[in-house]
Amino acid sequence: IVENPAKKQYSFELYDDGSHEDGKADDGVYGNVFTNTSIVGAYNICLQVSGKNNRAKEPFTREYLFSIVVK
């Protein structure tokens, strides 16, 4: 989820298909492009990853919060 300086939120998926600025398909690198950055200021980003762990196949979710500044 990306929140712009006006507090509007945008949600989008990350892909590992080689077509979304993520390198080669199925290489474990995920990406996408967010271009709605016309407002100057801080963009807050909440990156959420979900899946199953390799050992017990138990579900997990992790979040990483960060900001970038558009000038």
C-alpha cells in the first residue's frame, strides 16, 4: 500500500514474472512500478508479504514500513 501526501492510498501487487521491473521471471525478486507521484512530499509505504514457511509449511505474514520523499 502506498499513501501519498494527501493521504490517498493505493494498493497493488508485486510480481516475479520478469515484466514488472523485477529482473528475470521466477528469480525470487518481486517488483512493480508506482508512477502516481505528482504530489510533492512523503509517500508512506507498507510492504506486506504472506506465504508459507519452508519447514513446517505454516502461514506467515511480515510487514515493512518506510517512506520516500518526492521533491
